Amino acid sequence: MAFCRRIAALCIALFPACAQDVDFNRQIRPILSDKCYTCHGPDAANRKTKLRFDLEDFAKAPLANGKLAIAAGHPEQSELIARVTSANKGTRMPPAYMGKDALNPRDIELLKTWIAQGAKWQPFWSFVPPQRPPVPAVRD
């Protein structure tokens, strides 16, 4: 019986519910901030291209080649996914010469899932007004 519980716990830990929405602020923004903002972030002095991942309008705008970096609902059409999964060192992002490691498979899957779910963007967490949780029902 204890063995079955351990197997069940392991399965739950390794295979979380696929139906859960990916949270931009908790799961996606940290990836973009750590791996992409050096060249595609808010610092104009370090920015290498017009593509920015810190602002939704720039991240979802058509690129110079007509493709979309983030094609909401279509990870297979997203240049971001093509670049982070590329085996070609010349096109892979983040580039090795910047001293950044390639994204790990978990982060790539999170990005794919987020884009497939519509690439819902959220304002930075500190700009989101707090909301009071619902009051629990009370029985006498």
C-alpha cells in the first residue's frame, strides 16, 4: 500500500495537471528576464534589436521578416520557439557568445504551453492592485 502511495505521489509531482494555465508573471517573465532581457529588454544601451520582450506590443509585433516572435495560440509559428529550440548555434537564442546557457527543456515547454494558451500577458506584479479574496461561507 505504501508503495502505491509513493508511485501516485511521484506521478503527481512529475506530471502536473496539463489543464492549468501558465502564469506569465510567475513562470514566463522570469525566463524572459533571465535569458532575453540582456539584448531584448528595457535598457536601450544594451538592446541589440528593436525586438523587446519587456513590452507586450513589441513582443507580439511583426518582425522585419514578417514573422511573429510570439504568435499567440500558435507556438509552431512563433519565432521565439524556433530560436530557443534551434540546433544551429548561429540562430539559437540566447546566443552562446553572450554567456547565456540554452533554455532547459522545462522552460521551453512552459513557453510553448503559454503561447498555445494565447500568450496572455500580465502587467508587472507590483502594478496589479491587490484583490480581497472571497469571504468563506460560515455555518452556525
